Amino acid sequence: MRPLIPLARFRTFAEGLDHPEGLAFDADGILWAGGELGQIYRIAPNGRVREISCTGGFCLGLTFSRAQELYVCNFKLPALVRLNRKGRILDSWDRCGHRKFKTPNFSVFDSEGNLYFSDSGDWEEANGCVYRLRRNGRVEMFAGPFAFANGLALSADERFLYVVQSTRDNVLEIEIRADGSAGRRRVYASGLARVPDGMAFDAAGNLYVACYASDNVYKVSSRGKVQLLAYDRAGTMIARPTNVAFGGPNFDQMFFANLGRWHVCQAPAGVKGQRLANQH
């Protein structure tokens, strides 16, 4: 399958990061990333990297709130951590009731300020779940179990939550009912070889999924058609890609975290991204 975006159109945006996994743009269009020893990086538009803080553990998904506070899923603590823009830890959560987190992985805000975040559980155990952090600071169970729940994305109308199942090579669509409870679920996209990780929507409703174990990136249309967007046979530019985020002056560039190396790469998307709750 010929990729939609040739590898020659990718470029290195920033270097010198410690195996980055999570990416997030703040409201000013500045990219932030995490490192495998708990580093929090701020990356200027010219690609200059500055370490803002170090939480310890291993930073996975990063998400900004509307208040521009950074929420980090740290699986070695294991906890969900809230920091200000200076890198100071403001709060953290490590359980839902009496249930301790296992592998906090990725999070996404809705427009009301609720934070959905995945707990992958154990590899090959299909005991992952999605929690929801309410605005009052209370963590509740939203849905599960899942086969290593990983990346999350919300539909533009916030009627559906999309959940990557890394060990099933697919993405599930979960209905969010009017009362906030989880409704029906279905397989939205399958055959995402191998080990899909993070994902993001564009403004047209296409979903982009980065696959860790194949150095593939897929484009899934709003009708569920799967196409190979990009691929790196050598695994040097696209190198164990984990998360994808839209940014750039026109919000039409895709940025990829590469857990297998030390850089963030960039490619033109040809379409604007779907703006997240913190970017409106």
C-alpha cells in the first residue's frame, strides 16, 4: 500500500528529547512533550527544547485544560498529575475509589471540563478501562474493560469517545449518553497494524492513528475506511510513533512523538486539525 504522505515530506521539528511519548499544544500554539524519566519539555516554534520540570516516573499522554494547566498520565508513579505552566505539581490522583491505577496512559478534555483518561491495565490481560475526572476533582469509572486501552479522542459533537485497543489493533467508538454514562460500543476501525497508540481527528472528521510496532500512521475516514498515511521502513524519521497532534501557524501540520528515538517530527496534513477543548 502506497502511503498518502511520502516520507520525504517529513522533517525533524525538535531533537534532544528523552524518548518522547506524549505531545500537547497549549492555547498559544506552543508544543509540550514528556520524557521517559518524567521530564516535561516546552518546545518553541523554532524547535528549541527546554526542560521545564521533572516529575519522575515516565510521562505518557499530556493534555492541557482550558485554564492552561497540564495534565500528565505517568504510568510509573502511577498517577494522573496536574501541573502549572512553570512545571510545579498542583495535584495528583492515583486511584478511583479503592481501585488503584495501573497504567495511566492518555487523556482528553470535553468542553465542560471533564477529563477522560485511559488506564491500559496489564498487557494482554484485557483489563484496561477509561476513567473520568470531574470538575470537582472526583474520579469515576466511565467504561471498560478494554484490551490495553490507550489513545483517546472525542468526536467534534462530543457524542462519542474513541478508544484505541493496542493489543487488538483497533479503535472502538463508545457512545456518551445524555446523562454522561457510556452507551453502545462498536469497532470503528480495525487492521491498524501493529500496536496502535495515539490518535487525533482533523476538522473534516478523519482520524489519524500512530502505530508503535510498525512505524505506520493510518488515516481513517468518517466512514471507517482505513488508508496508510505514512510509513518509515527504516524507522528513523517515524520511529515507534506514539502520539500525533495538530499544530503550526495554520493548524494544518501534524507532529509525531517518536518513542524509539529522541525527536519530534512534522509533516503537512493538507487539512486543519480538530481543535481540542483547551484551544477554543
